[in-house]
Amino acid sequence: MKIFITKFALYQPSPENPSEQPKLEYVDSLFRRRLSQITRMTIEAVHGLLKEDESAQKILQMKLCFASFRGEIARQLKINRGLIEDASVMPAPFSLSVFNTPPAATTIALGMKAGYTAIYPSEDDFSSALIAAASSVLSSSEKNIIFAYADEKIPEEYKNVKGYSETLPLSFACVLSGEKSAGAVEIDLSAENLKKIAATPDLFLSFLKSAE
């Protein structure tokens, strides 16, 4: 099986400031002020696909598939702290702490109405998220789909927890298509190949950069 990436966009904070967030000046100020780092990065990455060309409106009509390993981890920590210290949680913070907040906020911010899904990569293997995103294209349910990934900075409170990583936060988005076009990156979806190029987000990003 093969699939093609026709567009790609990336957002990543600077190494000097891993807590850095995109400004999102194209988003309503009252809306963006409540957004977390991961949600802001997701919006920025998807927005990066919307270059000033004739394909922008077509992209906005595509469904969005979002993947993350940790989701709104910083907000979840605040929720847990509130439960421990005050035995209560306010509705507004809770509503923004769920796993599907980044794609939901992205569709609102950019006016996308085709729908979205939020998935966790199975067994910590990023390629499983890629295959899940590509499945609707491979089955011909959709001609194209936006696949977005994001993970924010892990709070230092988790420093002594197994699995803690100081890897720089990362967000990227791409358009997956079943049809090859000029400049498209072809991906062989065999298990052997995906293990080499998409076992982790960083591996997949390196593959895309090398294919440019």
C-alpha cells in the first residue's frame, strides 16, 4: 500500500525557549487567550498548509485526523492538582483539558466543517497513527485528509516519572492523498518501511525533510 503527502507544514519552539507558543494573530484574541501550547501549535501547523493559492479552500474542506502521545498534559496536571487540593474542578478548565481539544479548537479557529478525529498511537508506535489517518483515503472514503500531530512540553513535575522526556515540543501537519501529484512525497505503508521512517514523530519528520 502507498499513500502520498502533497503538502506539509511544521511548527516547533526554539531550543532556547521550549515553552514558546505561536502568536496566532489570525485567530480571535478572546478565543486564543485560553489556548494551551499544544492547541496553539496544532492550529499553527494546520494553518501552515493554507498558503495563498487555489488549494487553500479545498484544504479547509478536508477532514482532520489528529494524533498525540500526551495530549493536554499540562492542563491535565492542573486538573489533578485541583482535585487533590480543592476536591473540585471548574467546568471551563476541564472542558479544555480533554484529548480532542487541539483538533476541535483548530476546526473552530480555521472554520473547518468537515469533522475531525483524535487518536492515540497504538503501543507508542507513531506509524499506527499514520496508518489510522490514511485508512479513510486507502478505503476511498475520502480523497484527501489532513493528518496533524502535536505534543507540548512535559511539565517538570513529571521529571522523575518513567518516560519523561526533554525532547523539544513538536507539531506538524500534512495532507494525505491517494493520488500522486507533482512534488508529492510517496510513502510505502509496509510494516518494514514504516518501522524505518515513522516509528516516532522525529523519524517521520526527518524522512519528510529528506524527501523535499
